[in-house]
Amino acid sequence: MSKRLAIITILFFSMSLFPACSNTSIQTTEPWKVGLIVPDTISDQVWGTKGYKGLLTIQSTYNVVRFFEEGIRSKEGVITTIREFQSNGVTLVFGHDSSYSSIFNEIAEDFPTIHFVSFNGNATESNTTSLNFESYAMGYFGGMTAAYGSDTGHLGVIGAYDWQPEIKGFVDGAKFQNKDSVVHVKYINDWDDKDKAIVALDNLMRENVDVVYPAGDGYNVTVIEQLKDQGLYAIGFVSDQWDLGENTVLTSTVQNVETLYKEAAKLYSQENLPAGNLFFDFQEDAIMLGKFSPLIDEDFQNQLNVYIQKYVETGKLPEEE
């Protein structure tokens, strides 16, 4: 468990001074207290960083004291951290990983004054909520872009786990764009293992792959840097990774994690955060595509944006029209 417990108190000015700052139900002189735990680090530039930015989003909107802990992987570590949070009066806890969902379900009864929020899991208790990205469509549109941008017709995916819906979406979208596309998928069974990801990338390059979707949190920056060195292409994951190389990253499948934090905090502040599983997609502005590389011409970009808008309006992907 990390030795660091960061506590930052933000006391906003009174509502009389800033009447337009908030429309929430909880407007007391006393701040409410929010905790965040992450399994690795908030400095990974991808998933962990997004979680921390989500916490900052809450800070910028509400009168809160916020706590966070990094490197919390085990059930014992979670319980110890939650006890620390509880002793400091925390009543809302975000566990920034799907693995926390089952742990929260197990311990929720022991901490009835805390509402637990996890991501991409299955919340089953009266004080647990899971915020879930519907990620099939983002993978689908990323796959379409990859197939369009490929010169060889061979695309690669370096997936963390075989249950990721964005990977199936990527394969289906690539096939819709170019029925002759060949998609090679490698799983490393870990969100962060850079060494395994590089081995998988080497294997993909031997199969004539020229566009790779590194669908994992801790290794995708490393993979994209390797692709850049080789003059190959990538589809970014979770964050808009265009800034890693506009001639390398064709686009990114972006998850606006901050949107989910803000929505959960709003519902909590209104004493209306439901238990169970909540789902978010393009329609809620929780998912989007990032910037396009100048290598992707505007005609394709415009057509893809039309498909995305139709999906927002109807819930139907291009192949379903």
C-alpha cells in the first residue's frame, strides 16, 4: 500500500458571492468528503491520470475535502484504506478499477455510511454503484479508421483481456470498412505489462500489421512510441493520444472519465445517486473519437462523423442501417 495519503481541502466562497456556481442540493458550510483509490498510479497518462482528473473535476465544482491513495491492489489494502477514509469522515469513495467492484460489494455492509463507486463492474449492494462505459461502438469506429488508414490490410490489437467489448467492436468496424481486412489480436492478460505488450507488438509486426490498437492502460504509450519509431500507425486508447505523433496516431477512442465522475458527484450531491449499474456511451458524451491525423482525409472524417451522429440519434451502427 502506498505510504501517501493526500488531503486537500477546498472551501468555496459562499453561494451569495457566486450564485451561479452550483445548482446542487448539498450546499452547506461544511465540505463533504470524497476518497479515490487507484491500483497503480495517477501519473500513467492514461486511466489512472483520468481518475485523478475526475477527482479534480469534483473539486472544481463542489465544496469538498478529497483524499486519495495509489497502489491499492489487494482486498486487505482496500479495507485498510477505506478504514482510513472512514476515520476522516469520507462518505463517497471512487475505486478507479473494475477489480474494486467485487471488493466493494463484499465490504459495503461494514461501511454503511459510505457510498462506493467503481468502474466497469457489477454493483450489487444498496450502497454500491458501478459506472460502465459502453465501449463496443468506440472500438467499432476506431476499427473503421484503422482499416481506412492501413496500407497492408493487416491490423493488430494488443488487448489486456478477451472480454473487452471495444476489441470486438474494433474487429467488426474494420471488417465493415474493408471486408478484406485481417485483424490479428494478441492478449497479454494484464492492463499494464509493457514487456508483454512489446513482445506482442513484435509478433504483430512479423505478420505485416501496420496499424495497432493497444487497448490497455499502462502499456499503450510505450507501444505507440515503438510504432512511431517504426513508421507505423496506432489508434489511441482512453485518452486523446494525438500529441504522441500526429502522423502516427490516426485517431483515438476516448473515454471521458471526468464526465462520469462529475455525473456521479452531481447525483450524490442531490442525494440521488442510485445503487446498481449505470451505463454511458456516445449519447452521454462519455465516449468520443479524438483528433484525426492529417493522414486521414476529410471526406472519410466527414463520413465517419455522420455515422457517429446517426449512432447517437438512433443507437444503430452503420452495418445496422
